[in-house]
Amino acid sequence: MGGRWRQRALRGASAGKIADVSDELSAALGELRRLLDHDLFPLAIGDVAADRRALKELTGQLDDYLLPRLAAIDAPLLAVVGGSTGAGKSTLVNSLAEQDVTEAGVLRPTTLAPTLVANPGDESWFLATHVLPGLPRVTGRWRGEPGTLKVVTTENVPAGLALLDAPDIDSVVTANRELAAQLLAAADLWLFVTTAARYADEVPWAFLRTARERSTALGVILQRVPRDALGPVRGDLARLLEENGLGGTPLFVVPELDLPSESTRLPPSAVQPVKDWLAELSADARARAEVVRRTLSGALDSLGVRLPALADAVERQRHAATELRVLARKSYDTGMAAFDEGMLDGTLLRGEVLARWQDFIGTGDLMRALESRIGRLRDRVVAAVRGRPATGRELATALESGVESLIRAVADGSAERAVEAWLATPAGRDLLERSGVRTAGRLGRASPELRGRAEIAVREWQGYVLELVRTEGADRRGTARAASFGVNGLGLMLMLAVFASTGGLTGIEIGIAGGTTVLSQKVLEAVFGDQAVRRLTERARADLRRRVRELFDEEESRFTVLLDGLTDTDPDALRAAARAVHERRLELPEASTGEAR
């Protein structure tokens, strides 16, 4: 007798210790919950459906069970009655409550909304959203609607314990299956209901194994067992429980009964063993504390496995997002290389630009005079420049238009490459599809705003080139020569030199249309000198590349903005939160084996 009292005293001390450490543990779980309050898996990578399901289950258990239970260790027990389709869960609940508190019948699914049955003294606890906060409460005669929790009170349910009739765990309705799993994760005690015909089905055993892994307190009710098979069926189910690590689980057998088809309850004698067991649990505060301790400890221990797996999945998401950013960057890097090639291959110096240059400079016999004295060439160019201000503006406009066209063409190609690269990956394809087909179509071409931005960038670059010439011409040795040509004329020649593969380094004709760059370069060298021309050309080209890169970065951001904020959760922060929970968990007393069941 003394040993029994000592055991009970230890249980009471353990329950007190749970309360002592619950505040620190609640704080650690609250921080964990904050980290999980995001869409951690926005990208379709790996088995993302399983990752999202695991996240939903974990956040649900935190909200529905762990946080409220730690906040009120002594709150009434919640016993969730769950099982397969047609197992008789609603009939069992009605029988235990000794009145029709939930619908029972042959139509499937019968339970469209869960019904919670509690003692009137516990009603306020369950009407408040301490547990299952996401389910609005319905009371009285109102029929529970999907997405609600109907709360019914009766004196026939003992104080300190409530019964919750859950939807079928194998329902044909997806929402019902998900709700059943959510309710089972919120339970202090799970009453698993099955039948002689279905106790070996795989779906229920998957849930039972989860209960084992999380040490959820459990009772099994086996119904509709033919009387001549009571022993063999009970023995076979007990064997399966033992093989699945659930040996010692309380097992109650209800024989097959000849009941009227309209009956919604079993005879009192058929469920009396279950009622007695539940009444004993609810009457003994220490026994209730043992159930809470076992289920609470098991749920906390399961985080040690679930959270690292979740953090690894979050890390995969971040890697996938990084890969998509890299693919977008490479597409526009390729575009930048194409722009560089377009600057140097002479394309911009043909067509309209060449025609306007010829109008501007009067190239008929100037080209034949390239080997004459530079002074004589300079005189003729000076005369041409001074006499054709209108054609100078036309040349500047043609050059501006050519550069803008090159920018837009390259931006179109970059956008198309980026879309193709993303579509080639599951994550990118999913992201584009969720962004909308029309959005993906727009992303495949340069943005409508690029034209205006490119015009501004090229005009500002032309202004920068003119300022370079003005600054360089202010040198005392070059002032006279610079003045003779004019800033605008020299600026145009420097712009032409930028688009030559020679880059101002030589004066050798290399096939650029009509010797255009050779002539402009000869004049520039006569005014500023070889080294100055090289420096000015490099600076002008670098400034244009910088402006184009900025334009391309803006275009690239149309892709990367789809990733911004998607994967902000740090997997290391999740792991740190898991460690903090584990450290607080170690301060809880261990649950004794066997007694909770």
C-alpha cells in the first residue's frame, strides 16, 4: 500500500514540475511558432506536397495542443474518437453520452462537422478557443456546419474529460481526412474505433503508428465482433498492436448486436467497460496528469525528428530560389555580352548611322584623303562640321536610335532565355504558372517601360560624352584645336569611336563601314593625341556599359521580385528553436510506461 501511495505522490510531484517549466517551454514553442508562421515551401521542389503537409500538421499541433496544453496543464482532457468510415464512432459517442449528441446513420460521410461533448462544468473551457482555435464554436440546437466545432454538454460525461467525434480518417472528402488528422493531433487521448471487418486496414494503422511515435495516450474499441469469434479476433488485434509497438494498449471489444436499423446508440452494457475506464481517468487528477504528461512528452519529443526534417526542406527551398536567381542573372549576363559584341562589331555604324555620317561629314573625297596631311583633312572636316549643324543632330539621333534598338533587342533575348531557363526547372515552372500565364508571357519580352528608360539612358550618356570632350578640350594644349571642331562635332566622333572594335587603340581600317571610325579617330587623335583618345573612348564605353547594365538589372528584377520574401525563413533559426525546445523538454519528468494506456 505504501508503494502505491509513494507512486501517486511521485506522479503529483511530476505534474507540479510540468507546471513549473511550462512557462519557459511555452516561450520556446512560441518562438518556434513565430518562425513557422510563413509559407516555408513556396517553390515546387522535391516532395513539396509532403513538406507543406508536415508544416500544416506541425503548426496545427502547436496551436491546437502544445501551446494551449502548456498554458493550462490542469485543463480537462480531450479524448478524440477517431477511426475508419462506418466504424460506428458517432454511435459510440452517443452511447457514452447516453443521448443523441451527434448524428449517426448509414450515409457517408456521417460526421460533416466535429461534435465535442463535455460536462457542463467544463463548457467554458471548450467554448473559449483554447484548443482548436481555428474552428468557430456552435452550441444549442444549431447543426454543426463544415468548418465549425459543435459543443454539447451533458451530465452523463464526467467532469475533467470531453469526447470529440471526429470525421473519418479515410473519408472520401479530403477536407474531412485533413480535419480528422488535425483533431487527432490535438488530443490528449485517442479512442480509436474499428470493426472486426476492418481492423487490419492499412490507413488506420498509419495513424496508430503515428500515435506510437508521439506517445499519444490511446485506447482501442473493436466493434461488431461476431460472438463466436470474440476470442480469435481480439487475440489477432492484440497481436497486431504488439507488433506495432502498441502492446498494453487498453482494448475494448463490443460484440455484434442485433439492433434496429434506426438505432443511434448501443445498449449501456456494451459500452460500460469503456465508460468505467474513462470515468476512472477523469476522477483521478493524478491519472489525468499522467495522460497529459505522456502525450505532451511524446508530442514534444516528436519535434526532435520533425523540425530538423522541416529545416532541411526549408534549406532546399532556399537553394532552389538561389538557383533561379542565378539562372536569371546568367540570362542577363549573356545579354550584356551580346550588347558588348553589338557595340564592337560595327553593326551600329552601318545603315542609318552611316548615311547620316556621310551627310554630316561629306565623305565623298574625304575618304580618299585619309593619307593626306592631317592639317588639310582637319580643315575640310572643320568646314563640314560648321556647315552642317542639322545633319549633326540627325547623326546623333540615328546613333541614339541604333543604341536603343540594340538594347531592346538584347533585353528581349535575355528575357526569353530567363523564362526558358526557369521553365526547365520544376520550381521555376511552378512559380511562373502561379504568377499567371499572362505574366509569364510578359516576362518573355522586355518590359514596356524599357523603351522610355533606354531613351533617357542613351541621351544621358551622350551628354556625358560631350562633357568628356568639353573637359578634355579645356586643356591649354588642346583648346584651339577643340574649339575649331566644336564640342558637338568632337562628341559625335568620340561616340562613333566607342562602337569600333579598335576601341581607339589603332588607326587601321578593319572593315568598319566606309572607314567611318578611321576618319573620326584620325580627327580625334589630331585634337587630343593618341593616349587621350584611348582614355576617352574607354571611359565613354565603360559609362555606356554601366548604364545598360543598370537597365538590364531592372529588367532582371522582374524575375527576382517573384522570389523576394518567399524564402526568408532561416533554416538555422529553425534548428536553433528546435534545440531550445529540446533543452526545455529535458526539464520535464519522464512519463511512466504503460500507466497512461
